[in-house]
Amino acid sequence: MNVQEKKESEMQITYHMIDLYCRKKHGTRNGMCDECKELEAYARSRTACCPFTATKTFCSQCKVHCYGADMRERIREVMRFSGMRLFFKHPVMVARHMIETKKAGKQ
Ligand SMILES: [Zn+2]
């Protein structure tokens, strides 16, 4: 995976996690609510300008917390809620991501 692919995969997973969270927690059916859209856009912008994509794999593992305190709390809650649920929904996508994460850890 090159850096661009990693960024895209991270954005995609983040999107699915927030989307799932919003549907279950906020009861939305067609797309996310404004609050979750804002969070997704924020996460996307952080990933897009992350200088560490080449050496790390996912924001949850990043030692440099570039999220503001408020957004960090929100994304954490989303990940807690959606992490395992997303795995059952999109096992291939998440498994691929986990494999990449493991590989990066060994480097
Ligand atoms: Zn929402």
C-alpha cells in the first residue's frame, strides 16, 4: 500500500464508523446528521494532512494526537461504538486494514 492508498483506506473506514454510529445513535437513515458530518469532515482533513501516514497506519495508533480535545473525545466514542460492529459488517475491509496495521508495527 502506498501513502495515498493508506490515507484513502483510513478515510473510508472512518467514514463507515461514523456513518454506522450516526444511524444507530442518532437514528438517521439517509446520510449523517450535521454533527456527524462535521466530525467526518474533520477526521478527513486531519488524515489528509497527516505527515505520519507513511510510518503509522491508523490515527488510533498515532502518538501525535492532532485532533483537538473535543473532536478526539467524539471520534473515540465513535470508534468504541463502531469498531467491532464494523468488523461484522465489512469483515474484508477491516481485516485488510488490521493486516496492514500489523505489518507496519513490525517495521
Ligand atoms: Zn449523528
